[in-house]
Amino acid sequence: MGVNVSVVAIDAGNSKTDVALIGEDGTVLATARGGGFQPPVVGVEAAIDVLAAALARAVAELPDPPVLSGHVSACLANADLPVEEAELATALEARGWGSSVEVRNDTFAILRAGVDQPRGVAVVCGAGINCVGMTPDGRVARFPAIGRISGDWGGGSGLAEEALWFAARAEDGRGEPSELARTLPGHFGLDSMYGLIEALHRGAIPLTRRHELTPVLFATAEAGDPVAAALVKRQAHEVVAMASVALDRLDLLEEEVPVLLGGSVLAARHPQLNDRIAALLAARAPKAEVSVVTEPPVLGAALLGLDRTGAAPEVHRRLRARYA
């Protein structure tokens, strides 16, 4: 007799995928990790093949073949718009991993992982920036979060780009003096922004390494550089703007409600950023409870799956205890 899997939980980011097979009682039957989910780069079917490989590794951990007749809860990077979620759900349905499929943007997994019920707002600031909110009655608040064309500013990549811009102008005289002109090239062992610009332009330093400059920006701001500090301050305002709008859309501005911070930039808990976010948000939503999410997002995907199947509260508690 096969192992009955109630929820196939998938959390897939750009760099890695986590899969968890959940039993009817909330037990974690098996887990596995795979590569990143990048349909814009490799195409939808090739991207889903990466999920399939991770699922196969999870299935291989089971003592008996599974009965995959439950619900697939997939929280996926690059599912930025509802139309993309629907397209990916159709593609997943064709794989036959469950009797029902729900695809959400991966920010929803971070939010659900950090709350005991589907109620709250999460802002994720990693490579990019995104924000979602949800309430138990099914209402959601979200943003396209595609980048500057959808009104976004910041995130790790955006902060690095801004830091480079200000540092270049600080060195050549077009802009305000800033220590960034020294600290950014210094990170790569170079003595000038001109040298760093040349190295990035000609490929001596891969463009993918620009993300390394975000911690340098924060360190420079902490050391007292006003230009760097202004960028950190603006990032705080952007986070609070997204959170406040999401709370307002859900009629939660005046409620006691969790506001969760996730992603590498916010999880680093830079005092200049996180403390300012807490202070600014207190002025907009005085009852909001700000915290950094520490639970793994795949837990959120699994909890969303249990929400969908109508699992009892003790099933949710058992699952959460597994990841405590």
C-alpha cells in the first residue's frame, strides 16, 4: 500500500527549490532540495523539470511508493502576475502530481511561514523587493514587483546599482563626495571607481558579483557616509510604503497585525534599515507587529496547502512544530 501524501509543498526561488511531502496528519514524510526555478531563462517546461527532479528525490526517501492524489501547493519565483500563476498552475497540473494545484508567488510562502493564520503582510527584500498581504477570508494585496517598470525601488541588486551610480559621480566630480568611491572598488581590491567600472564593463569582474556590494553599502552607511546613509533611508521608506499600502488595501492599518520582513537584505537586520522601518511603520500602522521571518518558506507553502485542504488546527500545529 502506498504512502498517502496530502500536500506536495514546493518553494522555488531563483537559486534553489525545496520540496516537502506532507501527510494527512501534518507529518513531514520526506524533503528534498533542487536547483533554481527560472522559467524566463530556460522556459516553463525546463523550469518545471527542475521541480520534478527535486520531487523525485523526495519520493525516493519514502519507504513505499507515494499516492500523489492530494494538493500541490507551489510558491514560485517569477510568478509575479496572476496570469503567470495561472499559466504555471496549468503546466503543473499536466504533470499529475496531485488532484489539485495552486500556484502563488514565493513571497506568499514567506508570509504564511511567519504567521499562525493566513493574516498579515510580508515585505521581502532580497535581490529585488516585493510585498504581499492576505486575510483569512481570501483577500490578498500584492504588487507586480517586476522592477522599475512596476514602480519598485531597491532590493539588493537595486541598492548595488544605486551605490555604483553615486560612487562613480562622487569620484569624477559630477556628484556629492562619498566614501562609496573608495569602499566599493576596495571590496574587489581596486583603488578607484574607474578601475571598477572598467573591470565590470570588460568582464574582469562578472556583473553577477555586483550583489556583493550591498553589504559594503550598509557598512559605509554605518560608518557615517551621508550618501550611503541616504540610500539606506530610502530603502526603509520603500519597505514601509509597500507594507502600508498592503495593510490599507486589506483594512488592517488600525489592526493588530503581523508585518514580516524577509529576504537577505532585511534578514541581515542592519540597524539603520530595520530600526528605521519599525519607527516609520509605527507612525503609519501603530498596532502592527514587525518581525523578521526565520521559518523556512517551504513551511509556508505547506501551510497554504493545508489551508486549502481544510486541515484541522492540530495538523497545522504538528507541521509547524516540525520546523520549529
